[in-house]
Amino acid sequence: MSEEPRSEGPSDSPLAGGPLPRPEAIPSPHAAVTVESVTGEAREVARRIIERFPEEPDALAVVAAERALSGKTDEAAACWRKCLTLDPRSAEAHHGLASAAMEKGDHAEAARLARKALELNPSLAGAARLLANALLLSGQFAEAAAVMEKEVRREPRSAEAQFLLGEARLQMKQYEKAIAPLERAVELLPNYTQAYYSLAAAHTRLGRADKAQQYREKFKVLKAKSQAEGREWSRKYEDLGTVRRGVAMIYRFAGNVYQAHGELKEAERHWQRAAAHDPADAACRHALAVLYQQQGRIPEAIPIVESLRQIEPASAAYPLALGGLYADSGRPEAAEAALKEACRLAPDDSQGYAALALLYLTTDRKLPEALALARKAVQLRPTAMNYALLAGACQRNADLPGAVAAIKEALQREPGNQQYRRMYEQFKTQP
């Protein structure tokens, strides 16, 4: 299927943190980046990790991913099968074997294995789309649509997921229902050639000749452009981009293995290299951000979370996290802006309002706004913590009756909380 839209990101040079061991095997950041150079990196990562952890299923998964990236499907499948002997519940191994079955044209076996992968790990990246592809090629359109309806709810910005949902509905002759996800696919990825073809087909079936012709013309233009640019364009750009994303995944998997064994510096270096190869890889950046927060490296965590916000601009989680990071680093104005963005993105979630109220209270400013925000947080989620926040906001705004009433509510929900008990006693004795 067509590749997903990618966000603009950092240059090819590694992020801070130093080179990986055996730097002679890794090209200089100023060297020409080629398919050969990056696949060479992947081989070195796989070689090192299997030497370090020869009987570790996740290390074998790294080797399998590297073999698959190099086009050695049979060797990859052998690695995945060995993974399953060591860990029969490895979702990644089932997914890898499903991919190998798809390459061999065994769509039924691919579907079986992809179903098992999703059963073991419902959020495994790419597994739902692999299953839907196998189901479509097997003529199981209704199941493909059901799988993609869940996937689109989980990953609404995936152009491929939207396309697969639309294609399944098209094959089920649900022409009107097919149009919305197909239109969303071309909105997310304007050069999605196959989606234009499917849109033309849906509108033709609905008797909308003008619309069908519009999409048919767009399809013809894109197809002609692709044919004119030919294989040379693909080798230089598309293939290199695809390979670099695959190499980033291998670095990320390897980093996860090192992390699981407590080798955090190695994990960090591998995640950094994954980020350098794929500007849109959120998983490696999330791992780095968590590591930096745990280690108190706030200045290093901030740019990583900022990049995550660019990759997933619709998520309120990243501006919410940035609010805390900026507050911890003594930048209240930046924290305020980030938390306001979190409230805008998730207006029905109490976390942003509570965090912004707390920021105003701890920095002793905009106290009336803090009170309004705390009330909003309680309205959305009447937890003990939010009531305690409201109590503090009332007290700072000279509303002692309101403070007492709010902390009573907190105590009713958590009667054993000694901090809330002390707050209650303090408020009761204030004049």
C-alpha cells in the first residue's frame, strides 16, 4: 500500500548522546546516506545484539527484522519461528511470519497469523493493517471492514487505515459509506493514487458522473507521473525513505532489548539513532522522553516532547507533558501556553484544566482563573485530587467556606488521606 505521510524533522545527524559502539561501522553524519549504508547499520545492530543476547527472543526479533529488510524472507521467517520456540506468545513473531506469508501470496495463513498477533497485542503497530490487507485479498471484506473500523478509531491519521476501510466498504458495495474514509485518505496523503481510483469507482456506482470523472482524472495524472518518474526515482527516494524507516524500527527494537536488560545508555543510543533515521517515529521519541524524565534530564526531554507534539499534533498528551516539563525548568510562560493548548485539544479532559490551575497557584498569579479552572476540573472529573485542588484554589481566593466544602468532598472519596485531613484541619481553624 502507499506509504504514510511523513512530517518534517531533524537532519540525518544523530541526536545528542554520542555514537554507538564500534563507530567505524556507522557512517559519519556528513557522509552520503544510501540504501547500502543504512542497511549496513542494520546488519551491525543485529550482529551485536544477537552476540550479546543469543537466546533472547526480542534480540532474535531484531535479527528477523533486519533479514526481512534485506529481502531475505526465508531467513527472517526462520528467526521468527525460533522466536516462537522461545516465546510462543510473541506478537512480533506472529506478525513477522504473517508478513512473510503475505510475500509468498498465502493470504489465508497471513490472516491467521496476523489475527494471533493482534490477539496477543491489540496495539501492535501495523498488525491490523496487515490483517486487513490479507482479508481483502482473501475476499473477506466484512471482517476487513470491522478490523479497520477499530484501527481508524485508534489511528485516525493513518492514510492507509482510512483507505483500507474505504476499500473494504467499496468491495461490500457500501458505496456511500466508502466515500468518507477514502476522502480522508487523500486528505492525509494527497498523492494516494489507489484511493483516487477507489473514489472514482464509488462515485461511478452512485451515478455521480462528474465526481467520478474528477477523481479518475486525478488518478490518471498521478499514475502517469509515477510511470514517467519510473524506477530510478523510486530507488533514489522512495526506497531510501522506506529502508530508513525500517532501520529506525530495528534500532528501536534493539533499544527496547537493552532497556529490558538495564543497559540504559545503550538503549538511549539506539533510540537516538532511530530518531535520526525516521523523523516521524513517535515510539523511539516517547521512550527517550520517558528515560530523560526518569533521570531528571528535563532540558533534554523538552525538545523530544516538542518533536512528538509536531508528529502527533492532535494529541493533548504532549502539550500536557510539556506543561509539566516547562514548569519544572522554571519557564512558567511556556508551561502556560502548552497547558492552554492541552485544554484546547481535549476540552472534555480534566487534566489540562487541573494542571493549569496548579501552575497558577504555584506561581502565585491569575488566582481567579485558577479557581475557575479547578471548578472546571471537578465538573469534568470529581475525584479526590481535583476536589483538593479546588479547596486550595478557594483558600487562595479567600473563600474559606468553599475550601472547607471542597476538602470535605475530597475526604469523602479518600478518607484515609492524611494530607487532605491536615488541609481540612487547617482550613477549619483559619479565621
